[in-house]
Amino acid sequence: MPGTILDGRRMSAEMREELRGRVAALGARGVTPTLSGFLVGDDPGSASYVRLKEKSAHDVGLRAEMLHLPAGCSQDELCRRVIESSQRQDVHGVFVQLPLPTHMDENAVLALVAPEKDIDGFNPLNVGRAWLGQKSFVPATAAGIIEMLEREGLTALKHRHVVIVNTDSLVGKPTAALLLQQRFGANVTICHPDSADLAFWTRTADLLVVSVNRPRFITADMVKEGVIAFDFGSNYIEDIAAPNVQRLVGDLDFEPVRAKAKAITPVPGGLGPMTVTMLLAHTVDAAERLSS
């Protein structure tokens, strides 16, 4: 029997309804959860993503302040603005849209976001807290994976093997940090996608997380029966049924892998919708904490 499809759209909608209730409760106390975001330059993808965050924030009742700075803006100017937002008592969540222009030091800028308002989880203090198992904000995709596991009752991972095919600070590292924590107690392996023995490791995975942006990279012969598979790939390929039409697929060869899986996230409609919703949840979390 094919594995259960983990419906990120449904879970995201459920979460947003819950967030509306929490925002209303804060409003009754005179608190309007506020999100402050920074976009530098005119990258179309980044601009589109910031608009999505702004629209989503309004959808659950948050106030959103998005500042668009020119590509030639100095790092000092951006840093000054980030510090100002971090120090404002009426702002609860702050993010800087990445990537920044090449003349800027991303790590230096991100370190200036107040840890208690760092909804992206990029401040080095939050990164360290995550690895120590302390409460902190973590990148939204990693948080979304945990949220989906919890909502679907798939958290029995003690001494089970988690394989993550991704080595970055958005998905691979924070997801590993979370699943190593005592409440999960998983054995975690992080793999580079070009590892010569990658298939050996993926076949041992009880939980497989893949984010490499290579269409259908993980095939059915690379997974074992009963795997729980999370796909955060984003690839446009030509639709065989409709020439000259591009369609979005993930890094998993979806249907063949699903035939062996216990549960699997689709692309689109899996982790993607949860990622933005987790940013909203982090903002509400921060507002509740800062106003208590």
C-alpha cells in the first residue's frame, strides 16, 4: 500500500487558524504581533518570497513592515536598520531576506538580529542553543519538519536512523540538531549529495530528509521499505504530457518512492507551505514571550 502523503497545505491551514486565535488573544491585551523584514536589491525570487511572507502575515492578523533597500546600500546602513528594529518594543520578529549582495557579510548582519526576535534562527546564539538542546528559534524548514512529524504522530525516533542529504544551515544542520535532542534520541547521519556511497546510507534511513534541488535524485532503489521521506527539493522540468510546460517536482522520484514509504511529503504541497507558516508561528511565539 502506498505511503501516506503528508499534506503540508492542510497542516499549514490548521496552524494558521490556531495562530489567528493566539493573535486575537494578544490583541485583547493590546499587543499586535509585528514582523519586520529587510530586502536588499531586486532579486525577483527574493522579492516574491518577501511578498509571500507579508501576505501570509496579514492573513493571520500580524502587522508586517517590509523595508526594501537598494542593492548598492552599504552594510552599515543595513546593520543600523536591523539594530533599530531589534530594539523596538513594538516589533516581535525580525528577518533579513537572503541572499544579500556580495559586498555584504551575511553572518555579520544576521548576528545583529536580537536572538529573542530572530525568527529565522540565524543568530549564532540561537544556532548554538539548538545544538545544545536549549529552547531557541531554528530555521523554518527544520522547524516545519518537526511540526509535521509531531502532528502526524511520527516522533517515535529513539535509536532510529535519520539520514539527511543536505549540509547547509537552512535544512541539514538545524534538522540534525533538533533530532539529536533527548526527546527524539535519533541517530543522525548528514550526507553530501555527491558522496560515493550515498545509496548505502539512504537505504539505512528510517527517516530520510532530502534537499539538493536535483529532480528525482533519490530513486526507489535508494530507500528501504517503511521509510518516512521528507522532500524539500524544488525543480522545474518539462511536463511530458504538456510540451513546453514546466512543472515543479522534488528531489524524490515520488511515486516509486511512495510505493515503499510509510509516509512522504509531496512537491508541491509538502514542506513548502509549512516553511512560511513556521515563520509566522515564531513571530507569535516571540510576541507572547516578550509581552508576558
